[in-house]
Amino acid sequence: MRRILLVDDEINVLNALTRALRQQLGVDELQIEAYTNPLAALQRCCESSFDIVISDYRMPELNGVELLHTLKEIAPATVRMMLSASTEFATVTTAIAEAQVFRYIAKPWQIADLLADIGLALIERDALLEQQQQAGQLRRQRDALRTPQQIEAALLDDEEPGMLDVKWGPNGEIML
């Protein structure tokens, strides 16, 4: 089952979006959660995983770029999309640059375009999850090849960077 989180401070927009997605995509394939408060939505993202988050741009307390930028840090494999009535070029470029927004959707949305963008976002989500899985496998393979001494040295270097960098003198002595 796919999970989508919708965030907009206007409840009527959330209701219309939820209704349109459920009618077009079906209830069995999709779980939708909707929030009018961006901070509550962000809290929910810390508790649960979502495939896609679609956020409005202009909201009180936290704008959409700030929300999606923070989301990128806590859930990098969640595809971030922005829905906004703003057509200012600066708004669009800020969203894309700072929050790495996958798609910027103008209000009022066209349902066919929105569904196509969600389909592409789900493909992107699958690719991101695959990349994370491959990175984890490579990390485990690399760690399996390391000796216990190498692992301990890496942990020490993480705690105290440069601690293991020894400066040697010309005659083999340690330079302080």
C-alpha cells in the first residue's frame, strides 16, 4: 500500500485533494493522511514513513520549502512535491533548489497532470529505496572485509578526528 501525506493550511484544499486522489487511485491502493498544521505533519513524518509528501507553499508557522527541506533531512527517500497558487519564479526555484522538490504543481491542479506526477513520484520513490538498499549492502560488504582493528580505528577517528594521523620524522621517530 502506498502512503501519501498532504499538507495545506486550507482544509477545503485538503478535502478536495483527498477526494480526487481516492476517486482516481482507489482506497485499496492508497493511504492518505492530511494535515493543516505543517509542524504536526513534520512530527508525523518522524513517526511514520511516507512514499510522497505534497505540501502547500504558503502556510503559517512553517512554509512549504522549510517543511520539505526538513523532511529531506529526516526522510531522504520520501519524494517531496509542492502544490501552490504562487507562480513566482523565485518561489519555484527556491523549492527546487533548497528542498529538492520532485515536482511543483500549480493550483488549481489538473487531476490528470497530478495523477501523472504521482505516478512518476512513485517510480522515483522505488528508485530511491533501491539506492538505499544497495548502499546498505555495499556498506555491509565493505565492513565484512575490514579487520576488527580497522573497524576500531575508524570508530576512534570518528570520535576524535585526526587522532590516528601520526607524523613521522626522517629517522622513524614520532613528531609531536
